[in-house]
Amino acid sequence: GTYEHSLDLAASLFDAFWSGSFSSQQSGTLLLHSPLHRQLDLIQILTSFIEKQGKALFAIMFVLHWRAAIALVMILFATKTTVSALDNGLGIVPPMGWNSWNAFHCDIDEGKIKIAAQIMLDHNLVDFGYKYLNIDDCWMSPNRTTHGNQYQADAEKFPSGIPALADSLHSSGFKFGLYTSAGTNTCQGFPGSLHHEQVDAQTFASWGVDYLKYDNCYSQNIPSIDRYTTMKNALNATGRPIFYSICQWGFEDSWQWAPSVGNVWRTTGDINPTWGSIRSNFWQSQQHIHRAGPGHWLDPDMLEVGNGNLTIAESRSHFSLWCLAKAPLLLGMDLNSSLTEDILNIITNTNLIGLNQDPNILPAQCFQGNCTGVKDDWSVLVTSREEESTTIVMIVNWSNDELALVSMMGQSWGVVPTLNEEVHIMDLWSNESVGIFDFEQLKKIPIPTLIPHDCRVYQLKIMPKDRHFVSTEAATSVEK
């Protein structure tokens, strides 16, 4: 049944492609009314094939026997992608934690890392899922060891050494991450791992490293797929599961190969704490959402919540976008000075975190409004939890003006109850019920005015009319 359903949808996908309107983003929108978990793999396969082989070849196959054509493409790509797949059992859901770079850049040391860890413990952030504590660039000595040519920590910055620090963090419930680059040097000029992959991977494993961020500086013009695959193989050979984060900036058609090489892969350049940067990175990453899933998530870069001059509305939207994009939730603020009550409330919203950490929910797709990122306008992003008849909807005001939509039609989001059903709508930020709507009432869902750069995130759950719904937290609702 799933196979037949996918083939029928492939015909619609082909029609859109042949008419000249095909794109990865549009294909996702075209198929949104169907169960996402059945469709996104098919979209990925067809998109990759058409990009590589061209319109003419696919058209010839399709005319001869369209079902056979689809089946052949699926077989070819299944064979290709499984050969080089990353096999570490990690990344079933996107990672959560804290990274040192956005707050401190190169100005890091053992004391700052321990302070960050203690603040995270004091605010129970580990219990919310923020388990990875990652040190970015500048932790290492400018020189490798004389014997063994191994990495060593900067003795002034980390006098206890990396293994002792890792042990301390592990004992507190953290997982520990480090950084290096797939080049002769890191981006800040320290020794990189190019041509040292095996010894470095073994060093990281012996130190108790759980997460490796692998940057892209000083590549010596060696193809990215070769450099990143070499480190993937070296990490797998250690026998220690190490989460592999490819920080390759979205170059060299990385969307074609990175999903089978790393647990997350960067789709963008570096983010900065401005609304324009958040918006740019989000839309750039959205081009590739059909290639994301358990074990291989998109990475539009770390969170800037709490940094720069972002407003609370911008921080709330930023966090919501990353949660619904199924992006890594890696905090990047100076926890000692920027973790205000407002910011803490944003990063501990269990409704949004629950969406990000649910392996059965795929990245949200743009469904209405501005779906290109070009205009200062509004967008509606939609994803679903199919087995619970639940749809998640995010409305974003990208503009510098207030947005007064007044009301919207729930059916336009793919929520279509029968005459014997009703829709329970929860606001996932206020954690309050918006109301219970039948088919007719659903045509006019009230939407409060949105201030510039703010958002609303709703959960719409279809239920039989004779059932009652009680909820203290929308993401973990209780039914009676």
C-alpha cells in the first residue's frame, strides 16, 4: 500500500517537474497533504536523480514505463546511499547542548568551560536535553606531540588536560565535544586533521570525546567528500560512537553526499546574532529539508538566542524555526551573563523541544505566504505527527511591521476533520487552548496580531467529537 501510494504521488511530482515548475521546495509542498514519512525519501531520490541525470533521461524512462522508471531510480539510489552510510547509531534526533564559539570565540579556557557546565546544571538544562558541551576552535597547542604526532591541549588554557575535563563533564551527566578542521589548519590557524585522521580519531576516542565538529578551513583543494569520508571512516574504526558534525558550509553539492557521511551537516555559512542572518540561514537550509532525517539532520548553524541585540520576539522565532527545522539546538550564549529569565523560558519550552526531539516528526515545510525567503512578508510552516492526527503550524512575521492576519483557514494547512470530528488547537508558546473547532469553525481560526519578527506555533489535533481533551502541556497531552 505504501509503495503504490508513493508511485501515485510520483506521477504528480513528475507532472510538476515536466511543466517547468519543479523544485525541491515545491515538491515538498506538492506532497504535503500526504503522510510526510512516506514521501520525503521518494522526493530525495527523485530530486537527486533529476539533478544528476537530467530531464531527458528521466523523461525517456518515464514514457517507456513510469512505474518501472521510479522503481529503478529508487533501487539505484538505495544502492548508492547505503554503501557509504555512517554507521555509528547516533543522531536519531538532533543534538542539544552548548558550544563555546559564539560566546567566546578563541578566548576559551578550562575555567570558562567549567562555569558554563555548572550554570547548565544549576538551571537543569541537561534535564531538558542540553547534554553536549562542546569546545570549539583554539583548545589545542600550536604543536603536535614529538612522539606520535598527536594533538595536545594548550597547557595554559587547559592545565588539567582534555581527558580530565572530559571525565569531569561525564561525571556530571554531560557528553563532551571537540573541534578540529578537515584541513592542514583550523580556521584560527591551529593544527588541523588533514592527513592525520586516523591518529586524531584514536586520540579523540581515548580522551572520551562524544562529538566532533569538523570544519572546512585550509582544505588544500582536496574534494570535501574525500576529506570528510576519511574522517568518518577513522571515527568508525575507533569503536567509540562519536557524533559527527560536518561543518562544510554547504559547498561542493554537499547535499548530495553529506547525509550519508555525517550525523549533521552544515547547509550555510556562519550565523551571527541578527534577524537578517537568522532568516538567511533558515531559508538557505530549507532548500534541502527533503534530505534530512534520523541520523542525518540539516545544520543551519548554532543558536544565537541570547546574543547580540536580538529582541525577545526574534529569539522566540529563532528558537521555533530551529526546532521545527529539526536543526541542532546548540546554545551559543555566555551563560554567565546572558541567561535571563526571558531567555531561559525560551530555551526550556518543552513543547517546542518535544517537536525537535521527536524522531517521527520531519522538518516543517513552507506551505503558505512567502516560501522563498525573498520578501519581507509572512510564512506558514507545517509539519505533522501522523500517528496522532496532529499537525504543527508555525506562522512567522518576517517583516518590520505588525502583521494582522485576523483569521486563517485550518483546511488550508491540510487539517480536514470529518463531520464526526473536531480540532483541538493549542498555542505551544502560551501553552493555552485556542479552542475547539468543527469543520465550519475551522475556516476562521483567530490569529492575534504579530509584532515584527514574532511568531505563533500551534498544535492542531483531530479528535472524535465525543472525546474530551485535557492538557497541561500540549506536547504531552492527556486524554480522558
